[in-house]
Amino acid sequence: MDDEAVLVWLDTIIPYKTGEQLSELEKVIVQQVWLGRRYLEIADFYGCTEGHAKDVGSRLWKLLSKVMRQKITKSNCRRVLEKCFRKAGSISGLFDYQHSSSANGKFIVPDIDITREQNGLCLYEFKQEDINFIGRSDAIDRIHNLVNIGTKVIAIQGEGGLGKTTLAQQYLHSQGFDAVLELLMAHETQNITSAQRVVEEWLKYDLAQEPGLEFGVTLGRLKRQLQAKRIGILIDNLEPALDAKGRFVAPHRNYIELLRILTDARVKCTTLITSRDRLCEPELNVTHYRLPGLDEVTWLQYFSNRGMAIALPILQKMHHAYGGNAKAMGILCGSIQEDFDGDITAYWQENHADPLAVTDLKNLAASQFNRLQNLDSQAYRLLCRLGCYRYQDVPTVPTQGFLSLLWDVAPEQHRQIIASLKNRSLIEFSKGEYWLHPVIRAEAISRLRNGEDWEITNHKAAEFWTDSVQTIETFQDALQALEAYYHYIEINQFELAGKLIIKSRNNQWGQFLPLGSTLYRMGLIQPVLAAIIHIINHIDDDTKISELYNILGDLYWISGKIQPAIEYQENTISLARKALNSLSNQNNKQAFYYYRMLEVDSLLSIGLYKIDLWELSEAAQLFQQVISLAQNTAHHSWAEKAAVCLSLVNSYLEQYKSSRLLADECYKNITAQRIEKTGRFAYFMQILGQTYVNLKDFTKAKHMFSMALTFAEESHYTQVQAKSLNGLAEISRKNQDFESALKNHLAAIELLDKIGAKCDLAEAYFQLSLTYRSMGKEGESRVNVQKAVQIFDEIKAPKQVEKIGEQLSIKS
């Protein structure tokens, strides 16, 4: 496993487990530490200070420790990650490893030979083993370890279909016991055999002993046999004998006496119990083992052993959808072979939207819901309500999110109801976070939609997500805040969805911004754009519409659709001025502030759009208008931003004296007010940096770009991160440091391409072409010029194309 392979692997598992992505510097740190580099060397390689590299490294080790569930440091990084990769056995890791370890079309991973074929399908050959019992070596080891420390009774717990019985039988019949006694509980409580009858059968037919006339005597004889012989005992499917609280039902309390014998330290027997529900008899010393689903490689092996060619991404999605459930694996394999002639791709294309498409899977889920409904109606209602959560962008829900759906239950009963679901293996949980497997969720949401709680449940869930995020500081906060939108859409509450997008919160940049504005600054452009477009025509409130138009304008601008962006901002200005006119005779300071803010913000935005169209005179007029409206008023910060932008425009217009005066004043204000410490001015810091590049003051330019870059990396402000890198690259080019220039150009282009920021991407390609030209690489320069021109043509910016031609002719 090399450094490239580990980065690909981490890029797969970190977003899946945390919702975060590694920054460019974090990737560099992993790669360089993998190669044995020190922080000083890493800082020199990346182009930052050693202290900054150490700070980012410290956060990185904490993140990796969280994902890998063990402590990771700079010194043990390589060793631990290699171990985790091997142990995880994930298809994503296996697939990524293939690309870095190929040889003659053959890929070798321990225990697996992989031969690549056409159309993304592979045939896999595994080392031979029992094809009917695979993927449970860790579980066998876990049980064996418990037995070795003296555990007498182990309850293997999990939802239906996990393979609990198969595991227990395999273990007991492989340990060389003198005898293995089995008890299969009846599926219906009324058909359960009494404990007395069971013990009598064991003694008479398995141990060749006569039972006593009384149960106590019979148990005594069984105990003597268990002390004299090594015996394995399986009590299978215990849950029908348990009540809603996990205790034995009244007619079968005698099982407690049997288990007292089986847990006695003096007996030589090992007892395995399988159950969907947790056994909650406090006087019994029973150890519970929660059986996990089978891992991805086991699914791969199972399907491969049946001669099926595999498309790895599809098998991975199937595995995730069914939580590694063993029974689901068998049912799916049979259905694919019988109904789709072994074509796993065709099956998933037809059925991926419905995890319960196969009748047997539907019945498997329904049986668990029906049983819960009979035993615990309150827990059943909660389980159905939990289907409203998506478990996608935010894959887990905290305890309070579950409690918020128990609005009609007394608070003192809340924890007991959640415990009921946990004890029946119907919810997954870890460290106060909960989620449903997709199969369980599919059944839950189906029942919820058909019940009377659908609308109020989504309301309560939306309120929970909204209230759960007071300040947006991380990528996870942003996604969590947006979750409420999807609940409102489910119940066609478009006004509430719009209100959510414009709800302002403090963010990591020291700003108080609408949710939509904060989200697109963090790179979530397409989700917010799609969300607003979906609801905008269903909203009647002009106040909401004006602010949504303002956000839409910025989204279209970043996406390269500048003319629609301008139109949306002009609509915002029109609505704001209309409202301001109606307020002229009123003393409503709050409303006046709000609408004036929309007006100056939209004017400032159009000015920025005009820069990207290279309509510089119009941009200058707009910035001057913002300064006139906002300077020395409650909106003075907009005047400061406009002054920065006007300084940049003047530098492009070669009005260097006025540009320098404005730039130096802005630089002084930023440093004097310590704005650079908050990050809220990060976007305009990089604009000021570009101004100083044009003024050939590279020291101040680098200072501004570096500060903006630090904030951008720490707070996921992808656009600013990319534009700052591009500015630093331009400085490096002018200093003849082409290696650093290329590295930063390419990093910027990758980020901008990822978020779809077309205007900035076109400029980044143009700057890259200039660097290649300075290096004497005319071919590479032409290629990137063509890319820049193509994008500027797409966004209808002809003056940008003219500018490129003029600059290239001047430099020739």
C-alpha cells in the first residue's frame, strides 16, 4: 500500500463516516508523513508556515483517530493506517488498492485473486474454504475469547437474518464438546415447550439419564452431568419467550432456573443463546454479544463463489442498503440468479429505489415490525416515525432527535422506549448517535406514510434539526441545518422551507448570514441551488422572495450563469426599494435596516459579477453607489467591502494611484480592526491580495492571500481557498518559482472544478497558461488558454476573451 492508495482510501471512508473531506493541506500531510517527512519539510513543500502545518496536522490526527476508532499520531500514522486498511477489508479500499498495485491486468490482495474483465465487471477467485460459512472469523474469535475468560452463557443478539443461529451452531460443533444440546424455541409464545420438558428430553435422549419427578431434582441431575462432561448448549430464537421488557413471560419463568444452572461457575458447559431481543433478567449472569452484519468482502466472496461477475460499486451499494445482513445476501443472490440471469447490475438498476422489492425481504422486515407492534405499541410508533429521517447527508441522529418524535409520550417513558428498540436490535447506535438500516427504514417510512402521524412527525423532525444548530462552524453543522428543508418538502410546506433557507445564524467567519449563503460559501452550491429552485415559485411572501433572489443571484454567478444572476439581484433591489418606499413614513428601524441591507448587498454583488464580465467601468459605478449608500451608516461594512472591490477595479483600469490609496486604507482598516482574526472578511482579503499583485506589492499581497487561505481551509470556504491559491501561484510565477506556481494553480483548478465555480475556473486556467508560457512551454500554455476561452464563451463574457487576446499579444 503506497501513499497514493491510502489517500484514495481515506477520500472514500472519511466523507462516508464523518461528512467531511480532507483539505489539500491535510492530504499533503498524510502523503508526506507517509514518506517520513518532518513538519518543516511539509511546510516548505506546501508553502505555509511550520506552525500552520502543525496545527492542521493536530486536527488531522484527531479526525483520523475518530474515523479509525484508535489513536493515530504523526509517528504511528503509517503503521496504524496500513493495519486498518488490511483489517477493514472494505470493497472501496480493495477497489482503490487495485489501481495502485496492478500487474499485467492481475490484482493481488491477500486471499483474493482479481481478474479484470470488460464493462467494469470482475471475476474474483478466493482461497477455498467452507462456502456456506464465511466472514465470521472475528465473531468466532470473540466468542472463543469470552469462553476462555470463563463466560458460561453468551447471548448472541441481532436483527433477523444476521446469521446468529448459523454462527452459534458452527462454533458449538467445532469445539469438540462431548455433546451438543439444542433447543429451538417455537415462533409463537403459546407453542413454547416448558423448561421442565426440555431438560427431561436432554437428560433422557442426549445424556442417557432419567429425569426426576420434580423439576428441582431434574435440574440437579442435569447439573451433575454438566460438571462431569464438556457440553455445548444452544438455545435458539429466545425472543418469543420474552415479554416487552425482555423478561421471561409468566408461563415460562422456569427458564430462569435452568439458566441459573447453566451460568454456574462449576459447570463445564458453554451455552449460546440467539435472540433478536435482549434478555433482561437482572439475576442472571449473561454476557450479550451484538452480532454485526457481514463485511463487504464477505458479500463479494459469497457472490463470487456462485460464479457471478461483480461490479464493485454496485455490490458496495447493495451491502450498505442491507447492512450486511446474511439472509438478505442469500435472498438477493437467489433472486439475481433466477430472475436476472446472474446480472447484478440489471437487478440493481431496477430495484435500487426499493430495498424491499423482493417479497422475502419484505416479509423479513414486516415480521419484526408486527411483533413489536404486538409487544410494545409505543416503541412501534417511534420506530415508524424514525423512518422520516433520511440518514444520508447526516447519517446518524442524536438522542434528542429520537426524543423529539415522542411528543405524545410522558418524558419519564422516553428512555425506556428507546431502550426497547435497542434491546430488539431494531435501531443501530454508537456513542449517543442512532440510525436505521435502509431495510428497516424502508418498512418504517412505508408504515408512517400510511398512518396519521406523517405530517406532524416531519414537522417535529424539522424543528429538531433547526433548533439543533445555533452556530454553523463545521461542514457537519451546515448539512445538519439543511436537513429540516427536506422534511418540509415532504409535506409540501414550501413557505417554511423558504424561511429555513433564509434563517440567519452565526458562522465560523464571524458573520450572521442566512443558511443558504453560508452553505454556498462552504461549497454546497448545487444542493442550495436545487433547493431554492424547487420552492421559489410556491412562495408568496415578498420578503422571503427578495432574500431568496439575492442568494440565487450568487449561486448562478458562481455557476457561470451571470446574466440570470444579475436579473435575480435586480429583482431583489426592486423589491427592497419598493419596501423602503412603503416604510418612508414609518419608524420601523429593523425593517429599514433589513431592506437597505438587501439593496446594498445586491448592488455589491452585481459589481462583482461585472468584474467577471470584465465590464470594469460599470463595476466601478456600482461599488461607488454602495459606498455612497452605506458609508458611515449601520451598513458601513458594505462600504468597506465595496472600497476593496473598487480598489481592485481601479488597478485593472491602470488607475494605480487611486487604487493604491484605497488599497492602503483598506489594508489599514483590516489590520487595525483585527478583522483578519475573525475570517468574516476572507473573501475580500483575497480581493485585496489580487489588488496588491496588480500594484506589484507582493509582500502585502502574499500576506492577504495567506490569511484568507488559512481561514478558508479551516472553515471549508472552498471558493476563497481556490482563489487564494491562484493568487499565490501568480506571485510565485512572478518570482520565477514555477514549481510552487504550478502546484497552487492545479490545486485551485481542482477545487473550483469540484464546486463548479466557472468564472473563477476560467481565470485559473488563464493564469496557469501564463505560468506555462513563462516557463517556455507554449504547447501547455495554448491548451489552457483554450480552456479559459471556452469557459468564458460559455458564460457569455466576450470582454474577458478580448482581454486574454490583448494580454497575450502584449506579452508576445
